[in-house]
Amino acid sequence: MAYEVVIGLEAHAQLLTASKMFCGCNTAFGAAPNTQTCPVCLGMPGVLPVINQKAVEFAIRTGLALNCAIAPTNRFARKNYFYPDLPKGYQISQYELPICQDGWVEIGQNGTAKRIRIRRAHLEEDAGKNLHTGIAGASHVDLNRAGTPLLEIVTEPDMRSPDEAVAYLKKLRDILVYLEVCDGNMEEGSLRCEPNLSLRQAGSKEFGTKVELKNINSFKFAKAAMEYEIKRQTKVLSEGGKIVQETRLWDPEKSETAPMRSKEGAHDYRYFPDPDLVPLRITEEMIEKERKILPEMPEAMLKRFMEQYGLPEYDADVLTSAKELAKFFEDTVKAQAGITSLSDKELGKDTSNWITVELFGLLHKGRPKPDGGTEPWPIDQDPYGQGPVTPQGLAELLVMKRKGEVSGPIAKAVLEEMYNTGKSAAEIIKAKGLTQVSDEGALEKIIDEVMAKNPQQVSQYRSGKEQVFGFFVGQVMKASGGKANPQKVNELLKRKLAQ
């Protein structure tokens, strides 16, 4: 029997606020366990929560970018469950009245656009983290994360393959990072996803029994977990079994999912309005303030890059995949435009190639170490904004290449030296004497020497074997140390060989 997979996604995005959702504790990642806590986030008796205004603003901004309606009145509730990383015995979340509802995101799959509906996005506080390391058989809890502002974004069950789900998740991450409301760092848990997945008979309109995959922190693991779960459920159903509604964990070492607990319904959490927090009213002024500061979104930027810079869709998609990368590209083009009279379209494709091929290749090797060699780029460091090659530095090199001051191969070698040392192109070219030779007299002398050393090839060319011409170009470039102007070499060689 053929089955169709139905997938909905819940994503939890930690918001980039300086303090927690209901208290003033720091939210910075990496502090020693339990050093960023206070009586409020520890749930001590008699304390009162206070709503973080910046978190509310970030939620409105995200809702607008996700095409959601912003609820004028929303309310916080207590979601009751008991777990060691939840010190209060409940989580403050939003239930009946979320801040954002009924939005959508468009993804591209196989050349066609598909709209993924957003059911809701609501504010809540994060739980702490259980640590199962250290003394054998012992577990500990770190409550630094408890109370960190979260925006939970829930889709409708609109996805029909793991690839679609991952495409949506990547699009969502790009939007959150462009908005500067979440750093999107899945490895540190800033963005986590929980696919809800079920199978049904192909052609059926009824949904099957849903299984939730809990707290997955990478695109790779998300896809692998969903693919495994499809195979597992297909096997169960094909053998006449029934799917149990449950929450399962992904084990990346075994590449399989395993039961965590039976899946709760809303009634199991015994939601009720938080008596310590009054309903939150969102005014039109608050919404318009956030609308005015919305940045250009990745999709709009991709289309603009294709129109303004004449880029193929693939190039534009790569360059807009990260906000810092898009800025690096545009800054490099602008820096060249300030030196030359070329248009954005004339500069666009060449600049794109040098960034996505040459610079990417260097970045892939890692960050240069002061004592030589490379090391992986730190997770929290932007290799474009903080790397040794700046937009101005790359622009200077590309202008020199375009003017014929250095050849293409020399320019690549110079770029690598710039990356390894942080020096400018001009410094490197001057120190190593790499300026391209365009003087006809000097080039004619080199060509004469090459022809004199290779009389047989000269005879072959003059007898009609034109493919030998490439041999002469290579020999001249080699004799000049790669510094000869290729265009001049071609002109002079043709003239000399024709004599």
C-alpha cells in the first residue's frame, strides 16, 4: 500500500534580548551553570514576572515578516508539567490568545513555489537544560536558559516530504537572522525544531496518527530523523500495526528515533491564564513602528540582486543566504564602482565569482592562525565581516586585475596572501614584484627567446598546426613568472609567428 507523509513543524527561536522573558537575568550563551538566575526565573515563592518589552517587539516584527495578523489582545497562560529543568512546575506561555496568527511563508521546490501556512507564533519562556555528564549515573540541571524568551512558530501540516520541511526551516532561519531577532545558531540551541509527522494512505484526506520528533538542532539531523520515521511508520503500518501517538527523540549516533514519552494533549497541561500577568494589548502604533524598521527580506533581496546586478538565480540565492554575505557582496561592488565607471551589472557576475569560488575556497580552509596554518572559524564569528579580506580590499584587487595590472592567476595568488596575512593587494604586489608586464619591448624579448628554444613548434604552427599556439602562450607565461599580460602576449605571438 502506498503512503503519503504529512508534516507540520514547530520551531522554537530564542530571541536576541539582553535579558530574560520575565526578569532581568542575562541571556548570554556559555556562562558557568546556574550563574544567570534569580528568584523570578527560579520560581521562588512570592516573586512576580514582568513582561520583556523588547521580546514583544521582536515577536511583532517576526509576525509581520511571516505575513501574520498581530492580535490586538493576547494573554499569557500557565502550562503545567513537571520536569527537572522547569523549576516553577509550569511554563509561562500563550495558549488561546497568541500574539501572531494566520501567516504564511513561501518556499521554492523543484522550480515551483509552495506556500506553507503559519498557524500561530506565540511568546513563551524557555526551560533549563538537563546535563547527563560528569559523575557516572548522575544528572545535573543548568537553569541559565530557564526564562530565556522564546518565539514558538507553528505551521499547518502543509509539507509532504522531508525536503520541503527542511526548505521551510532554512527559509524561516534566514528570515529570523535577517530580522536580527534570533541568531539562528542551531548548534547552541538558539533555533530548535520539532517535526510532527504522520502517514496516511495515498489519496486519503484524513490524517494519520501524529508522532512528534523532539528538539532537533540541525538541518541534517531534521532530514535524517524524518526520513527514518517515515520508514519506521511505513513498516509498522505495512505489517498491520498501529502508530502510537508519542514524542520521540533522534539519536544521531544510532541514526534512529526512540520513544521519549506518550504525546500529551492540551488538556494534560491544564492551561489557565497566568494570574500574575494582565492581558497584553498591542496598539497600531506598536505595529507600525515595527513595520517601518523591517529590513529587506531574503526573497526580495534575491530578486533585486538578479535585476540590479544581472546575476543568475543560483548566484543570487547563494549570496543572499546570509545577511553578512549579501552585505559583503554589495559593499565590494560599491567599492569598485567608486573607482571605476562600470555599472552594477558589469561588476556583478565577476564579483560574485570571486566571492563564491575564490573567497569561499579560502574560508572553507578555516581562519588563519598567527603562527601559521588555519583553524575552524569560531561559531560566533562572521568570516565576512571579521575576516582578513575586506570588501574594500577585494575591490582594490579586482580593479587592478581589470586594469591589467595583474593577471588572473596572479590575482588569485594575491588573494590567498591577503587572506593569510591581512595585507592589502597593493602591498603584496609591490613587495613581490607581481605587477603584470605589458611593455611590448620586454614581452617581445621573452617571445623571441621562447621561439628560439622551440623551432620545431614554430615550424608546426607555420605549416598550419594552429593548436600549437596554446603551447607558446603557456611557455611565455611560464618564462615571465605568470606576470605577462595575456592579451598582449596573444597579440605579439600572432604577429611574430606570422612573420
